[in-house]
Amino acid sequence: MSKQDMPEWCETQEWCPVTVTAELLSRKWHPVIIHRLLQEPMGFNELQREVHHISDKVLSDSLEDLCDKGVVQKEVISKRPKEVEYSLTEVGRSLHEVINPMFEWGQENASKL
């Protein structure tokens, strides 16, 4: 990310790349959604089953936010009945370098917290 792509509030700060990444992943369900979509593209209902305990509204809002940020893309498969599929963009797929180590760290350390 170049300095011109940084949010105005942090474009002059050297710690900005960390903050931008943390801001994206700090929403409760974003890392889980990205983790599931790293496995394969999914429809809304399938994704909701994979992300246990998430409401329709929260999943919808999270997917909209991730789409707006260019991490997830939504493809309409059919209009009647309405069927969509969510998948990661190239930017989203690059998050495997962040998400997979988070998963591994959690496996190793969750019981210590």
C-alpha cells in the first residue's frame, strides 16, 4: 500500500500499515469469514452455516463491508431463485499470510489465555 492509498488519518505515520490491517481484522467476524472463504467460495446460507452463531444481519453487514473494502466479491449466480456466491478477491486471498498464522497461533495458545 502506498502512502497515497493510506487513510488520511494515518498517512504520515510509519505504523499505518499495521493499523490498516488491524482495523480490517478487528471486526469480530471478518477474520472468520475470510478464513472460511480461503477454503472455497460459498453462498450466503452455506457461509452462515460455516460461521456458527452469526445472525443474518451481521453476516450481511460484514460481507458488505468486506466487499466495499475490496476483500470479497459477490457474484449473482441466478436471479430466480436468488443465489449469490461470495469469494475472495486477489487482495482477500493475500490475507492467507495473516489469517493462517492467526489460526495456528490460536490453536497453540488459546488454552494459555
